[in-house]
Amino acid sequence: MALNHAPELTGIGKYVGEMTAYLVQAGFKVKVIAAPPYYPAWSVQLPYVAWRYQREERDGAVVWRCPLYVGSRPGGLWRIVHLLSFALSSLPLILLQGLFWRPQVVMVIEPPLVCAPAACLAAGLAGGQAWLHVQDFEVDAAFDLGLLKSPRARAIASAFERWLMQRFDVVSSISARMVERLHSKGVAASRSRLVPNWVDTSLIQPMDRHNALRAELGISAATRVALYSGNMGEKQGLDLLADVARAFAPEEQVLFLFCGDGVSRARLQQATAGMPHVRFLPLQPLDRLNELLCLADVHLLPQRAGAEDLVMPSKLTAILASGRPVVATATAGTELARAAAAGGRVVPAGDAQAFTVALRELLADSALCQQLGAGGREFAQANFDREAVLGRLADDLRQLSEKN
């Protein structure tokens, strides 16, 4: 059960879709309850519709799409309405699966946490095991990032989250620090798992920066590309990149390429209006992803302060696998800082000057870029390889299903 699923190209939907396809190939029978694809543009993709149930087969799995409210400004109260709309519309479907299909394992992806009670109940009806996989700590993020501010509301939400996590047989998350946070919320080590977001290192691998996509975009060989690719949301802190781009003059032959979509894209476009060395692209299809990542000389990965151990940017795994260096913002000692430092430079969140200095250093030193890029790819192969991560997940699911 997941709000997001393929064919979404970024974020949680990408990983849930790939996980589903892998498990089918590994011999599992999989059914998915999800919303119609809408992310990161916050607009339901055709031929899907937002207001009715739809059934399809994708990669060997049955996928049910549930009605969903998608607002044009997904923040505050409207985001809560958005999440609740999926929780309510998916409720009858998940309970019917528990009663009649009777799966051995029911897995639910957070966010949204509000779907977790229904998934837990469905597992109980089926006599199966319940698994909660945390991609984002949405309760902590909402308050730590200032999206919600009431101390009383936080206490209530945190108590509900802690109580709910005790109801699951397994609770997993995507980084070691996030698994530690699970423990602080009362999840026993015996019930916790590390399931990091993965990357197919055979699909994403170093290639010549002068590739076909770069030629199609008309980017000259002399132009150095600083690339941001992926979701353009509030947690990314993209305002910093406008300040960094402003510090570079057009004659320096550095192109800032922003590829993606999300609620912050329009604000970033407005902040960089009139800068001839800034260019925006839509999300690229999966079969062009490797070319996109490898046309970059340096990748850009800002993140708002306080978010580093609440989320792990999904784009980082692909950046590291591409063999290109990255400049990231993170607090020293966090998991994000450790991973990014394996393949680039890490500066404090919100520090545009330090970010600019690090970017200039890398753009001026191709040998250093090659060294850091190679280190990043080695780190990705050791920690995020798709076959290793999903193979362990499949083994865990088999062992869990045997308990029924």
C-alpha cells in the first residue's frame, strides 16, 4: 500500500514501482493499492483520473488506483486533506484484500502515516504480518521544518506515531540514522530493518559528458554544467541555488541546469529570471537518465537544515553512481553528510557562499572531480546496489511470510 507508485519518475513512486517489479520477478504475488500518478508536478497524469478507482496490471502486479484530492498548492491544511483523501478512498480496498485475498505480508509505505492503521488492520484480518516502511518521518519533518508549529499537536501526533509503530511486526527505514530514530520511537531492534533506497549501478554508470542529450540540448563542450535534477519541493531549500547562480557571471561558461518539477519550481524560476546562464528542463524519461546525470560536471544537492536525518534524498544514490561529484548541504555527522562526502563536498545548509566556493573549486579541477566521482561510485556500489538491497528485502519477506 503506497500513495506513490510507477510511472512516477522521482521520489517514493520510483522506488515502490521498482520494488514491485523486482518482487514479482523473484516469485512473489504482489498487489498494490496506490494513488494515480501525480508527483512531482502535483497534477494527475493522463490517462489516469483523480476521481475514480482504476485497475491495471503493471510489471506483473495488479495495481489499484484510488481517488485522490490533488491541490494546486500542496501545503498546510490542503496537504492534510490530500493525504486523508487517499487514506479514506483506499480503506475499503485494503480491507477487502485482507478479508478475501489474505496476503501473507501487508506492507505500507510512509508517507502517509494515516494509511498505516488500515494496513495493520488488513494484516490482522488476513492473519498475516504487517510491515511499515518509512521513507520520510513526516511527523518530525512537519514540525522540525516549521510547517506545523503547535507543541500540543506535536505531542499528540508523536504519541499516535509511537503507538502505531508498536502494532507492526517489522518497521524499516532508508538510512542507519533513520533506523536509530525508529528505536528512539520504541521500535525494538529485532523488529527494525535497514532498506536503503537503491540504484541500478549497471543502468547508471559513468559515461562521456559529451553525450547525445548534451548535443540535443545544444550545450557546447566548453560549457561546464552544474546540474540539479529531481523534485523541486520545500525540503530541498532551492532558494540557495538562485544565490549561487547569481554569483557566477555568464562569461564564466557555467550553465546552471535545473531539471524537474515541484511546488518550488516557479519560485526558483522567478528568482533566476534574467540570468542567461540558467536553464530549466522537464523531468527526463528513465531511458535518458544516465545521459542527463553524466552531462553534468558537478551535481547540486541542497537540503534545508534539520531535514538531514528525517529524509535521505533519493537522487543522491543515482548521483553517486554516475561518477560525477556533488556539492551538498548537510550538517556534519549526519548520514547525508557521510554519503555525500564520499563523492563530493559538503557545506552547511543555507550557506550560499560556502556552496559557491565548493562549486568553484570542483569546476576548476577536473582531476579532483574524477577522483571524487570515482569515490562516490564506489560508495554507491558498496551501499546502494539494487540487486543487493532488493535481494535482502526479498529474503526478509520470505522469512516473514513463513511465520504465518
